[in-house]
Amino acid sequence: MKRNQLSNFTNVIDDDDSTDSQPLSLPSTNNVEVTSIGSQDGIATNLINPTRPERGTGQKGHLRSIEEIDEKYREVFKYPYFNIVQSRIIDDALYSDKSLVICAPTGSGKTLLFEMAIVQLLMELEEKKINQDFKIIYMAPVKSLCTERLTEWYPKFTKLGLLCIEVTGDTDVDFPQLKPYRIIITTPEKWDMLTRRWKDHTNLVEVIKLFLIDEVHILNDEVRGPVLEAVVSRMKTIESSAKAAHRIGKLQRQYQNIVDTVDSPAPKIRFIAVSATVSNPEDVATWLGTPEQPAVFYKFGDECRPVKLNLVVEGYPCAEGSSIFKFDIILNYKLWPIIQRYHNGKPTLIFCNTRKSVALTAETLSREITVGFTNDQRARLAALASTIKTKKIQSLILCGVGCHHAGLLYEERINIENAFRNKDLPILITTTTLAMGVNLPAHLVIIKNTQQYMNGAYQEYSISTILQMVGRAGRPQYDTEATAVIMTRMADKARYQSLVGGSEPLQSYLHKRLAENLNSEASLGTVTDVAQCVEWVNSTFLSVRAARDPRRYLGLPQNASKELITKKIEELCIKAMNGLATSGLITMDEASCIQSTYAGRLMSVYYIDVETMKTIMKIEGTESLEKLLWLVCESHELADMHLRVDERRSLNALNRNTTAATIRFPMKGKINSRQMKLNCIIQAVLGCLPIPDPSLNQEAFKIMRIADRVCKCLIAYVTSGKVIAENINCFSSVLNAVILAKCISAHIWDNSPYLSKQLKGIGPMFSSLLASAGKTTFMLLEESHPRDLERIMNKSAPAGNELRKQISLLPKYRLTIVPIDQKSVRIELAILNQVYLMENMEHLTAGPNHKFYLIVGDSENNLLYYSVFK
């Protein structure tokens, strides 16, 4: 540390600045980078508000005070003073509407910068007396982070009249339902899915004023990075569209001599992106900014960490070509000495590369751990263990070792996280997903092995992933210093020793998913020819990085001219469009004008991968229910589901078992592939079979949700007029696609005796009791006496009456077939209780959007009639 830095630090402490601010160790005035891209000055322009307190009001040394914020918004902030990082950024965050990119160490209060931007927007709208609707989007890469943000923001902003909603993979919501909400908390994938139909909901998307991107380094992920990139570029397209509509509207009013009583500003989206591990924030700023208003970036170094970090790298011998799995097991026996050396009686967080590694590491540590617990600590550990279903994890917790991974139930993960936060659990072993998810710092962080299994091979963690894990070391409220230990192969030791303060530049991977994203834009109509395609690519992060590093992205010399880069990007676009045209997803004429086909639009609307869509388009028309189920299991959307060794026993028992119920379509041999695992789980859910493995149970929810989406696309494709006209010999595939989709949506087979499970208040246990009593159809249930139903379920009155009431609100059909001659019949379908259903529209058991299908075919597989009714 330089003497002048130490002097500044001492002055800050002497002035007692840090007592009421968020803890941070050093002022960043000497080392922070702040730049406005394309602008000479990075100084924010004050949005003058006569009612707002003076800028700098209450400032204490380097630290700015919440006193310079309007009084009614001060409750948003926990501390009376902002920390050094926040104080350095406040002029741009609170006194301008410029887009910002902030790279600062973990724990430096980056989330509060989002809150500053929200407050700035509220004060600006109030100052300009704008009463129009507005929306704020917060985007994080994982659901756990979204849930944490909702929990924190809901009480804060509801007081200010801003309703918050979490919209993630678990949420079945469409745009119109978002109208009452001002703050929408979501993930890139969910927002991508929703905004693929934004032109149908322009009144909702064009009022977005603020777009907050947490953990922007997700751009470095080859799978998820392109999604974030496409989403942000789409938001820029929406902004341009809104600006154009605003200009046209203004010109029309001028032409008609209509005087605007209120001068409404042109629509604008402000982007705020934050991360702890970005070495090139200037590139992100170039991407997010506009020529009219460039974005500003800030980059703070490790001197701004709230807790001093000691990084230790331990190297261990690992022969070339030897098993990484064996090396991982060897490291298990090196852990306890490291924990003893560095933990200082404080919490320890250990990162492992797989769930299996988490389990093996925990078992090894539980046998070696020598920590003594007081009676009170043992009681708290016992209370925690009682909330866990898996006996092995229960026994580990009693030893003071916790496990955390996606295989645990949500409630179990929350209980374990809280116990670790409260220091009841001294050691927590987890997978790398926790590094990006929940804010769970520890005094000691250990990264056990620096390689992970990805795409069928072991690969080194990315530098940003390592830095995310290292960033969990240090709890500002408890520690003044913390330790992170990286356990790696001896050959890689030097690489990780030089890691401190460094990080890899963010790259774009959009070029690897260009076809899918161009298809989405083509279906929206935002890209209709090569020129617009190139224009869209120029709005992406790919364009920024390609200009910076043309050799990596385009195979061009580093000093390639702008014209050459543009030409190469055009070639990339043409290649992607030719691929889409060959697959039948777009049509392209001689002038390279493109138009999305029906299949292309389905792919976009249902968020389907191009390879999955190609498979769906190969359907012949004779597919059985079992074959269509295999098609779903082979879909690319489920490619991240892996078959683990410890799951095989449970899956094989579900597939073939002489002593218990098994799946409807048993598979030959043992379960030995991802597709067989998926097939087994889907069939187990549909057959209402108990899945004994908790991690499989957790995965089943995600599998069924994705399968439901794939099936909806499947139905839409096979029942389209064009597909049926081209191949009328498709009765089997149409019928079985509808059956499969309905089964997966209802989580039950069409011939299941447990169909009562679909009714409100009837879960697996009650449906099983009713099925055992022979009540296997809705007709039998409705004809039963209410008291009999209550006796079967061991429930008190009026449970039986309520059950029968639900069944009475299901549609009842009468199908009549009358032969006319040898070649034709008359089919009449009537709803017997139509009047009763119309009188009770708000209470329909199947819901107001329930659909039924009338499908008629013959013995030669010809589809004679198809129709859908609501």
C-alpha cells in the first residue's frame, strides 16, 4: 500500500466517516477508473429540482449522506452514509440518467446502486410531473438471486407505490398480467421468452425506463451469455421503436396544428450493469450507451474490498493423464488440515464441482472433524437436521457439516443457508452455483479442485467463476480479513497465484447462437433483410468485441478496417440465414429478403432450440404415444440433465420391478443414458409413482415444465393447416401429440386411476384412497354419496359435497355418430351441462381457458376432421 493511500485511509477513519456507512476498507479516489465512452468529461449533469436537497448535503469527508435525497425516499437506504464506492458513483447514479457499468469487488454494495437508480427515476418523474405508467426490469442469472431481491425490495418499494413481481422459470405469467407491477424481477431466459412477442404488447414494453443487469459477467457463459446479449439488444430495438413512434406522433400533431399541453420526453431506457469480475467494463459501456448519451463505466480494484483477502494456492501432484475424479477424492483428505490452519473458529465454505463431490467431501470431513459443540449448538443442529428428509445429510449436519446443491428441496436449502448465516453450521459444502446465487459469505472459502465436468469432458473453471467463489470470502459485519484457498494441480499453481486483481475480459458467444436469435427477430419482423440483420448484429455486444478483437471472432487481422469487419459480419448473417432457410424456418428470396415461416414463428414463441424444431418438423404422421415421448426426451432443451451414477438404482427400480408398480412403457435393459433417465422420470410423474431420490424429485419439476413447453410446440406444429394439407395421413401423430401434451400438463396419464388428483384439495394420498375404493372415473365420483367419499378419504363434511361440486363444474359431453352412407357419417357433439357452466363461469373446475379437441380419423391413419373448442 502506498503511503498517500494509507494517509487518506487514516483521515477517513479519523473523521469517523465509516461508523454509519457500509463498511469498506479504502477510498477509491486514487485507483478507480471512471470513463464516459466517447465523451471527454465523465461528469454528470444535475437534474435540477428546487425541492431536492443540495448536492453534497450532510457529506462527511469522502462519504456522501442520504440527506441529499428527498426525505420520502431515504427509507430505501439502510445506512445514513454511503460507502466509498457508492459515494464515488452517486453523481452519475443519482444526478443523471446516463447508463452505467460498475465493476467493484463482492460486498461493496453494488445492489444499492440499483436502488439509487430507481430513486433517481422516481425523483425525475416527480420533478417533471410525469404521471404515465413506467416499468423497471431487474435481471439476474439465477432464480435464487431473483428471490433474494424480491424479498428485499418488496417491503421497501411497496411503501412507495411500486409493486414488485418475480417472473422466473417457475412463474406461468404473460404480459397482460404484468400491467399492475412497476418492478419486474426476472432472468434472461424468462424475459427472452416473454419479449419474443413484444410487438403484441407495445403499451407495456415501451414504458420500460430502467433496465438493471446483475452479474453481467454471465456474458462469458457460452450458453446463457447469448441470451442476455439478445435480450438487451432487443430492449435497445424496443427503445428505438418507441422513439420513432414518439417522433411520428409529434410530427402528426404539428401537421394537424395540435398544441401539446405537456411536453412529454422521448422514450429512453437507462441501463445499469454491475459485476465483481469484469476486466473490460469499457466494452460493456460501449454496448449499452448511445452516440447521443454514452454510458459511463467505473472499475474499482481489490483495495475497495470491504474485507482484506488473503489468497492461498495449494498445489498437489497429479500425473498427466490420470483421473480427475481420483484427484478430487485425494483432495478430500487434504481439507481438514487446511480448515484447521485458516478457519479461526469461523464459518467455512467449500466449493465442489459436482453433487457427487459434495457428498463424498462431506462424508470424509464428517469422519475427520474434531470441533466440539456446546449443548445449545447441538440442539440447534438437531433442529436443523429434523427439517431434512435425507438421512445421510441429517447425520452430516449433526457432525457440523452441511451440504447445499440443487438436489435438495427448496425449503431444505433455505434452512441450511440460514443456519450457516447464523453460525449454527460451521462448515458448508456446495456446488459452484451458490457462488453466483445467494449472498452467503464465509470467513474461509476453499475451492476444492479447479476443474469441472462440462460437455463430456473436464475443463478448467473460467477465471470469472473462480473470482466469484473467491469473492464469497469475508463477512463485512464480522471480519476485518478473510482467506480463500484454491486447491489445484501442481502444474496450475502459478496460474492461480497470479490471479489476485486480475480477471478475464468478457467475450461474446452470440455468433455461436446467431441462427436462433436471428430467427426470433425475423418472427418479430425486426429483421427482414440482410441490411437489417447486420444492423441488429451491430447493436449487440458481439459487434463491440469483434471490432476490438477481429481475429478471435471473424478470423481477420487485428488491424482490420471497419469496412472489412462489416463485410465479414454480413457474411456471418448470410450464412446463418441460409441455414435457417434450408431448415424451413425462414423463406429467403433472391434479394435476400427474409420472412419467418410458421415453423420459425413457433420456434420463437415457444422458445424452442433449432435442433429440437428440426426434429419436430421430421414427424411422419404415424408416431405412437411412446415414440412422441422419446422425441420430447431427446429435445435439446433438456440437454443439461445428466445421468448420475447414484441415480441409476432408483431409476432402474421405476423401470422394471416385480414387487412394485412401474412405468407404463418399460425400457429394455438398464437405464444408461440421459434420454432414458428423462423418459423414466416423465413416466413416473405421469404414473403417480413415488420417486425415492430427492434430487430426482427436484429435477422432475424442471423436466415437466420444459416438456410441457415442447409439447405445446409439438401440437401447434402437427395440427397446423399446412402440415395436415401436406400429409393427411397423420391421424396417429395428431391424436398422440394432443394426448401427450394434456397428460404432461396435468401430470397424469390419460388412463390413470388417480385422475381425481387433478381436483382442488385432492393430492396423491387422497387420490390413492379413492382409487383403492374403485372411484377411478369422474362419473363414479359424482354418483357417489358425499358421506361415502368423506369416509374413504377420512375427511369431515362437507368435503364430499365440495368434491362432487367440482366434478359438476366439468363439461359433460354426448357424442352421437349416425351413418349417412357407405362413405360418410354425421358426428354430433353436445355439451350437456352448457347452461350450468355458463352460469358458473368464474368457478369452472378446468378453468376458463380449458380447451377440448375433436379429432376424427380412419383405420388407414387419415385425419378426417380436426377442431379445437373452448
